[in-house]
Amino acid sequence: MGKLDWSFKNQSAASYDFTSSVQSFTYTQGRQNVLDNYGGGTCQITMRNNAGQVAAASLGYRQKVYLRCESTIVFRGWVQGIDYVDTPGNANDATAVITLVDAWVLAGQQIAQTEILGQETFQIDEIDALLFNSGNFVQGVYPTSPVRGSLDYNSDYASRLNQIVASDRGAFFALSGVYYYYPLAYMYANNKNNYSFGRTPSGSVIAYESFERVQAIGNQTFVNSAQVTPEDLATQSHTNSSASTYGKSAITVATLNLTVDDGKNTARWIANSMGEFVDNQSFRITVKDVSQTSVTDLAEMLQETWNLLLTYIPPGGVETSERTLTEGVTVRGFIDRTEVDFYLSPLTYYNYFTLNDDVFGVLNESRLGFN
């Protein structure tokens, strides 16, 4: 057994280390479900302030703060506000709660001013360069499906990034607090096989304390009818054959697809990949560092998110293993332990096309995935 080692530094003040003043913290990254927008991550740090520790750390509005786990950055945040909890007559009890927001929140506070993007398949890097706080969104070597290159609207950059995700159906992964985008066609590149999630801790298993299996949340994890509207183009629709059995569970999506055919394929992908609630489930697991054989793998999952196998046994069932994608995390740190909630989707939600599969495509009109 072991405990994760955490440190807290104000990067805007010569990396001032205020770890010794921290009493507890919590932060969130990513999203909870595959169809959610990325709304931005937040962090709350509760620290002692009986001797003016907040001022000593130069913590003020928009100061950049890094949280490190086992010496590696896991959260990059900017001070959004400070809640002072003063205790007149007993200054030793005075504390302060520092609220940080991540790059997603800041991108949502910056408005696009009719920018023209030169790329159709690498726009995330272009958008990152336009942000006041650049260097926090990376696309790298993997192209998205083609998306429109104009920003001829008054909207924020976070909305634009979410529209790219809606058009391409990939996902963002956190790496040292920076958000890397993996397009749908390259999701497999983030698979990892040398450790997994499971019930019993070992040198290759991150064990969970609690396990939730979520089936058929309408419009979140179960969608069998999709209406997709590419910018300036006609709305495209597709309904999965399961709608004739269960009724429609529909969703509307705004995208940046270049053509109506691309929009139609996006609608097909959503309705077909998420139209079987019996086979596809999402998961939420809670992990504690002090319950693990080693904290090395857990630390790596916070430093760099991977697609891991999840093993579980349903009541009255048999052991089942499923490849999952970590949509997001909530981390809670205390003096004696760290707890992590992992929000997991089955990687099958991100399958591009599988021939002759009941969920992802058989050769008939109602189940065919992409053209």
C-alpha cells in the first residue's frame, strides 16, 4: 500500500510551492458521458491562511497554478476566485478556498472574431494558437474528418472545439494537464494493455472500491435517433431499427461537417453506435490510492489517460472484461488518502465501423454505419 504524493505550485510566481499549507483539494477533468460537451475543469484547494499563506503564495486572479501527482503535472489551472474563511478571535482556524479553472473554461470566455482557419483536418492546433493562454490544446499527427474552416460567427472558442468533437466524434485526453485530441478513426492509438481496472489489486490491476454500471440513460448513453445539422446545410437524420421496439430516444447535434453526406454519416454513427442499451453500458468506478498494491499505475492514469480493460462480475453473472475509454475524472485529496472517480464509456461507442455486427453494422439499410 502507498499514497499518492501531491504538490501545489504557483507557476506565475516563480513556481512558489505552497503544498505545506494545503489541507484538501478536489478537481474535475473531461466529461461524464460520451455525448456531453466538454464544459471545462475546475479545482478547489482548501489551504490554511492563519499567517497570510495566500498572500505569501501570491495567489490572485488568473495566476497559473499546477497540481502535480508524483512530480508530474496533472492539472493546469488559473485562479478564478478566492473564498476567505476568516475566524475573528481565533486566527489559527482561518482558511481559504482557491478556485481554479482549466483551459476549457478560459476558452469559453474568449470570443471568436470571424477568424479564418486554413485547415479542414487540423483546426484544433490552429484554434489553440488563437487563444490568449495557448499551448493547452493539441491535435498532433492525427487528422480529424474534414470540418469547415471559417469562424464567421460570434461565439466562444470552447463552443467551436465542441463542434469539432461533434463533427468528428473523437475525444480529448489529458496528458500532463494538456488536452490532446484523438479523432474517431485513431481512438485505438490510446489503448494500453499492461494494466487494467479490476476488483482485486495487484501489480497490474487498479482496484476499485465502488462500481456503478449504467444502462440506457436516454439522450446520454442510449440514443437510437439522431438529427445532425451541419453549419449552413440541411439537417440530416437517421433512426436505428431499435426505435421500432423501444421507441425513439433522439438527440440533436450541431456540427461543422462539410457536406450533407458527412452529416448523414454522423447521424448514422450516433444512432447505430448507441442504439443498443443492453449491450452498451457506461461505468463509474471509485479508486483509492491506499487500497492499491502500488500507486504507480494509478498515478500514470492521472498523468496520462489511457483506454483500459475493465473487469467486473454482474450479480449472478460471470466475469466480464470490456475495453473502456475514460471520459473524465473527479479527484479528491485528503491528508490520509486520494480518491478518484473514473467516468468510463465502452470503447465500442467509438467504433468506426464493424462488419456484420448487431450494433455497429450489418448489411441492411437500418444498420449500415458509414458509407
